[in-house]
Amino acid sequence: MRFPEASWPGTRLARCARWLGLDRNPLRRRTDRIEAGIRLGTVVLVLVALPLLLIAVAHLSTRTSQQQARAQQTADRQVTAVLLQGAPAAATAHDPYSAVQMTAVAARWQPPGQQPRLGEVLAPAGAPAGSTETIWIDPSGGVTSAPDTGLVDAAVAVALVNTCLGVSLVLLLANLLARGALHRRRMSDWDAAWQATGPLWSGRR
């Protein structure tokens, strides 16, 4: 039983070396060597430089996001709100990250250094009047959302995806432009070679 030549490991390795310009082919023209060098440089960038860039982007994004989260936690603070009425048994708000169903209830809380505030807060469905809930407030004393603990992970993921897309687009455009320029140069060289050698054997002037 004969196996296709393309399936031989040695053949694949030879084709890969030829594609990267590592086969030392004496017939390879200058434009061919440049094009092979661009391929090799692209492979090195993808396998070596891109992972290092992603690590640097992840580190920078993590540090920036952590600074923003700490700034939000410094500006906002937690206080205790007292429910002024019992919470309805039917939930009006759904937290996808918790099995506890929440509902909006009138409550009172005391911002530090400010007058007591009245408003609606989220409390577990069925919570009795007079019970307390811990809420987050902004510097003005108004109710705000809790700091997003997943902000750092989300920011890092977005930064990594954008970096991969950006680098891929730059490499693709650079390769297309370089191949187009090399193709025009190759056609120009062929035309010049034909002008020089064609008349010698064709008899045309």
C-alpha cells in the first residue's frame, strides 16, 4: 500500500522549510528571499512577540482595572438601610447570580455626615418591616450599585481580544501590501529580463 507523498513527515517539513525560505534554494530570487523573510518574520511575531504583547496588555489592563475598582470602592461606601414596610412576597427584580429573589421596598438610611435619606432599596421578597439591608451609596448619599467584582476579568478579556484583532489586522494588511509590492517588482524584473534575453534567441529586435 502506497501512502500519498504529502503525508510523509519529511515532505511536510521540506515544504515548510521551502515556504519559510530555509531550504537554501540557489534559484531563489531576491524578491523570493524577501517574501520568505516576511513569512518567517510573521511566524516569529505570532509565536513569540504576540504572546509577550498579550502578557503585557493583560498586566496593564489588570492594574488599570484594579485602580478603577479601588477608586470606586473608596468613593462609594456601605450603609445599613431600615425597611419602612414589608417587602412583597412576589419578587420584582431578579438577580441572575443569586437564588434570592429581590423586590424594591421603601427604606431609610443615614449617609455619613448628611441628613437621613428616604428611598427604595432592594430587599429579599417577604422581608418584614423594620429589618435591615446593607446597601451601597455614592458620595451624594444616593443608592448605587455594588462595585463590580468581575470588572477586572472583563476588562482584561476585552483588552486581549482587541489586541489579538488589532495585531492580526496589522499583520494581514502588512503582508498583503508587501506581497503586492513584491509581485509588482517581480513582474518588472521578468519584463526587464525578457527585454534583455528575448531578442538573443527569438531573433526579434
